[in-house]
Amino acid sequence: MNHQNAMRNEVVRLFYSVVVFMVFATAGVALDLLSQRVRLLGVSDFTYYLVSLTAHFMLILDVILFCISLLFSGWEFLRGLAK
């Protein structure tokens, strides 16, 4: 029973982590789409590249943080099973 409870807790934690990181990824994608629209408005190349770089940075940071979150969740899950 203890292992089932630990597994359920880890699955719920993983679900919430995925939801949070999907929200961050959605913000990055929306910013990337916004950069395409900004380009059509005729702003300077510097502004376009700055907005586009910010969107890519957000997505890369989101993926890195998600991988770290998965590693820590997996480690906690395995440590909980070993007890």
C-alpha cells in the first residue's frame, strides 16, 4: 500500500509539473508568434531579433528546467521505493 501511495503521489506531481511547463512553453510559443507579427508592423531588425531571441531563450530554459524536474522526480521516486 505504501508503494502505491508513493507512486500515485509522484504521478500527480509529474502531472502538475507537465501542466506548469506547458504553460511556460505556451508563453514562449506565443512570444515567437508575436515576433512574427511585430516583423510585419515594420519595426527595426533589432527589436524583431530581440523578441525572437527572448522566445527561443524561454523555450530552451523551459526544456532544461523540465529535464531537471524529471530527474529530481525520478530520483525521489526511486529513493522512495528503496525505503
